[in-house]
Amino acid sequence: MCLEATPPPSSSVTRRGVLAGAAALAGTVAASGTAAAAASSTGTARGGRNPAGGDLVIRGGTLLDPATGEVTENAVVVIERGTVRAAGREGAVTVPQGAEAIDAHGHWVLPGLVDAHIHLATAAEARDAVRQGATSARSGSTTFYQDIAVRELARHSPALAPRLTAAGVFVTPDLGDTVLADPDLTPLARLKDGVRSAEALRRVVEVNLARGADVIKTRVNERAGLPEQDPLAQVYSYEQLAEIVAAARRRGKGVLCHSYSEQGCHDAVTAGVRSLEHGAFVGERTLREMRRRGTYFTPTLTAIAGLAESANPVLAERGRTYLPVLKRAVLAAHELGVPLAAGTDSSGGTVRPIGREVELMRAAGLSALDAIRTATTGAARLLGVDRTVGRLARGYAGDAILVPGDPLADVTLLKRPTRVIRAGLPL
């Protein structure tokens, strides 16, 4: 069945309306408040002032700059209106008189971490992610655009949610109840073979972008987390993936792709996806192609390790089998120079700490500093926010975590930050 005659996404289904409905589903804020937030795509209030962000001084801790590896003892970080104004050794940085201060003596101070693959569908999940140190994140999609509402919430109330790159709804053969997320998706329900034709694939991408998605999420393989599915079974061909990528690129957006099999990974990479997600069985030929293209690898080791702990015997065996294979793939990617980004793939009400992903990157063979970079500077580059996120330096976001020891000696400290600061607001 062809959809060419279907008109483009309706302007009557406004971004404001979608955000209001998504906010209600996510339980974020009153729908009217979210609709007002949606009126500005930059997150600024009427009159141009940004109401979000506080003034704070963090002093006395040991500051780590992931970009350079530089360690500064007895450091001071000055945050004004949610942005770092200065950072350096005590005495070399002017501290505003009377400024609110946090005593960080005995702690290491790092930039807030980045979770490059997480599913945030409720206000509670968004708060949990921030409190565990993920002050920035990229959505791995939601069922009813809840992530777009969470993104707007974060822009106006940063203490309640991570700075979020939203993916909207999943481009997948079977949309299920997601066809009810938007009137412009409902015609797809009558397609006998699901979302597979070029017209249908373009349709889901176009509706997503019309509703405000920052990136597009698709898949090339079935899911590992469902025992009845075969994660090595391919659901989209190279040609179908290329159609999705082309539709996104026409609007200047990238694509992240759920993948497992080597052939599926190769098809996704050569089709032009921006990042490969999971990718347990990615092979050397594909990794070399990723290095050549600058394609990112987001292995979500945390999610695969979680399968091994499942009460379901099929999932537990799958996790035990996949995890060592994925760790080897991560190390091979790192040694070849493929850029890595940390992501937990948290979903379903359980938010795993992004520090756990750093721990598993370290266990895969990365140095402690390189593992930390996957959740700071590396992930920030993937999200396109590397000039404002991933460091505590002048002009960067005032997002920080405090940990009670040296993370270069023990990265597990990142799983339990003592304190989290989001846009200059201590949580």
C-alpha cells in the first residue's frame, strides 16, 4: 500500500499540542505549563531571559578535566546563571563575594556525565537520571513523544531533568500503539506489512521531525530484551536504512540505530547512521568503516550486563553470551580509533547509573580516563554539545558531580556521586 497521496504532517497538530499531551503522559508538569514552554524552541522565557540556572561556587576539591586529563588540586569552579565563569586553582580564580559555596574538600569534581542512550518517559525517571549524575542525555525514543516534553522541562527546570536530545518515536516495522501518538501516524496502521515501504519510512521520519525530534531512532535487528525475538534477525535492509538516513539528513538530523548482527551493523553504518547502538557482533570490517566515517559506537554494556541477571533463562543466557563478545568489540573499536559514547539504555522505570557504563568500559580494557571520556567529552561530541558539555571550563554548562575519591584509581565511584550540580543548582 502506497502513502504518496497522504498529505504532509498536519500543521493543525502543533508541536505545542504534542508537547502538552506528552507532558500529561510523562507526568512532568501541568499540560498548560508545558505548552507555554513549547512556545520557545530555545528554552528562553518571554523577554529573552533564561530563568533556569543558578549561581554557585565549588571550592576545595580536586578538579578533573576529561579533555586534557589535567588534575587541579584545591580547585575553584565559579558558576553564574548556570554557566561556568571560571575554573582553576584556589587563588588564581576570583570568587564573587557572598556567593553560595559548596565545600568540596576531600572530593573530586568532574563535569556532569552524559548518558547517550536512555529512555526517559516520566518525570520520575528524568529526576533519577540527574540525581545519579547524568546531567545531559540522548533519548533512545519513547512511545508517545514523552522525551520531547522532558526536553522542554529540562530547559526551564534543569534540576528536574537532564539536558536532553530527543528522538521522538521509533522508526520500526511494527509501531504498535505508537500509531496513536499522532494523527499523522494513524494511516500507517492499515499497512499490512508494517512500516517498510520507502513512503512509510519517510512518513515516520517526517512526522517525528515535524513534532520537534532532534534525532531519529531506528533498528536493523530485533530486540535482545525479548526472549521470543532473535536479536540477530534483520528487520530492515541497507536500502530501507538508507531511506531513513536520507529523510533525516534532508532536515539536518542524524540517525541512531539499534543493531546486533555483523551484517546488520555493516548495513547500518554504510547506510550512513550517526551512531551504532548495542552492536554486540560488530566485526572488524565494520569497525574500520566506522572509523573512516566517524560513526560512533554506543555499546550499552550496562543493558547487556543486566540481561545476564534476568530471571528469564533465555535472557540470562543471552546476556552471559553477549557481554564478553561486546566487551571485546568495545576494546577493538577503541584501539582502532572508533569514537565511543556511554549509554545505559535504561527504560521501563528503572534508571541505571551512567557510572555503571563507565565501570564496564573500564572492564572492557579502556584506561580509566578514556572510560570517563566516553561519558563526558566523547558523548558530548556525539550529541553535538561538546562546546558546552563534558568539561568544567569557562563558557561550559555549570553541571558537575562530586565523588569521594580519585575516579582515575576507582571509576566505580562514579556510580554513587556524593553531590550533583545541574546548571549551578545543587541537588
